[in-house]
Amino acid sequence: MTQDPAGSLLSLPPPQVPLPALAQLAATHWGVTGTLHPLTSERDQNLRLDTPQGSFTLKLANPAESADLTGFQTEALLHTARHAPDLPIPRVVPAHDGRTIVPTPDGALRLLTWLPGSPLAHLPRTPALAASIGDALGRLDATLASFQHPAADHHLLWDIRNTSDLAPLTAALPDDLKPRITAFLTRFATRTAPVLAQLPRQVVHGDFNPHNLLADPTLPSDLAGILDFGDMTLSHRVCDLAVAASYLIDPSDPSALLAPLTRAYHQANPLTDTELRLLPDLITARLATTLTISAWRAARYPENAPYILRNAPTSRAGLDALGDPDALADHLLHACESPPQ
């Protein structure tokens, strides 16, 4: 059988277990009852569970996700809660028998605390908010640097270090984008990847995008929640920063938000000059990854296309706005040497 170019986790649709069955599982294993509200997700079945005790997130993993991988994500949440309790992440709720993961025929089931707030995708993006994102991500990566797990080193197409593996999926891109991204993949393979491979690796969040970050609308410059640890892998910390940066490009002035983001990250978790020099190409790589995978998945699952393509317009605008990578690198290096504004 031919192996799917995107891997099974990105190739299989999310599970679709009936809500009454999930409600029964929550009641049996956690003793919580209430109303389930479906949430959008790329590959899992996620629901908000409203109960008299408060709200929770019920997560049913894609059946293609191995038990080790689900365990890796869960242990990372527990590690972060222990070592950085001030970071606003969901807390793992153990079942009655103490298990943090309950296996089911349809996938691994977990219960997490619910984090209130509005996704940053719906809020204005300001330099203060960019700095808050950079600070939180820097502290999270510094915390995850001491976390190890046997399942951490798994292949994930979303991981920037695997950008060259996008080539088989580029046929799904619009005709006006295909030559541009194909040319960039060559640049990445010959110029960026060899330098990136020399940097140390650690566990990273992998998906600091505005739909996974929450803020209180009354305090829109403060980060109130960090969601979705499903793209965690063993990569390079600067790749984590590049992911966040790819969603904070102001088309009229690309460095307006990237400078405070990078400076705040650097203050929380100091970067090397080599990492900063690579950052513009890594940002471009994430934009290319988002556009390529989204186009491929939207064609494969047209019924879920609006959710799959939700970040494509921002990524396209960011790709169009980015200019000379060396000039941007100079600007970010200078920002990290300068005191905060």
C-alpha cells in the first residue's frame, strides 16, 4: 500500500463519536455530567463540557494517534504545570481510577480544564500583545527544555525542520503560488536546513497560532490561555518562535509586531545570533507549510475546508509582505540588543 504523503495523522478525518456516547464516558470515568458543545479541530474530536462544577474540555484523539504520542502530550502538560504553574495552560483532570488517559475503541479520551477567553484571532494584534506572546512562548520553551519523553522524536509534517517534505503536496497549491513555494523549498533545503540541523533540539509546543491563544477582551494585551499541545515534537526552539511570528506579520510593516515578539522571547529565553539570523527563513517556511498543508487537506476534506483554510489568508498576506530575509534578520538582531520600548 502506498504511504500517504502527509502521514496518517493528517490524512484521517477526526473521529465522530455520537455525543450521548461521549457524555456517558465522561460520567463513567470522571463523574461529570452536563451539556456537550462540539468544537472545531483539525484531527481530533474536541468538545466543551458544561457542568455544575464548571466547564471542561473533553478530547478524543484521532485513532491514528499512538498511545505513546497521547501520553507524550499529556506528560508535557503535567510537566509544565509543575515547573511553570503561572503559565495559563489547561490542567489534566485524572479519572476516578487515577488515569490521565482513558483508552476507547475510537481513540484516547482525556478531560482537561476549560480556559475562558477570546481567541487572539478575533482581537486586535498590537505590539503589547505580541510582546506578551513572545514572553509566554519563551517561558514555555525554557520549561519544556528539561522535559524528555520517548515519543518526542516523531515525524510531524507541520514541524518546520521537515519543510522539505512538503514537496509531494505542492500540486494542491493554487497555480500562482506553486512556483514560488517550490523555489523556496529548494532554498530551504540548500541554505537553511543544514544550519538548522546543527542547533540543539528540545520539545516545543509547535502551534502558537492565534486560534490556540486566548486573551480577556477587557485586557487584550495579556495572554490568558495557551491551548492545543497536539503538535508538540522534538524540534528547535527557534522553530517555535517562527510559528508564532508567522501569524503576526503586519503587511504594512512586517517588523512592527515581529520585533516586540522576538525581543520578549529573547528576554525570557535568550536566543543565539545564529537562531536570529535563521528566523526570517523559518517564518517563511511556516507560511509555506500552512499554505501547502491547508490546500492539500481542504481538497481532500471539502466538508471541513472552512476550518482547514482559516489561516490561509493571513499566511498568504504574510508571505507577500516579507521582504529581504537578511534585512529582517538585521532588524530583529537590533531589536534584541535594544531595551524594550
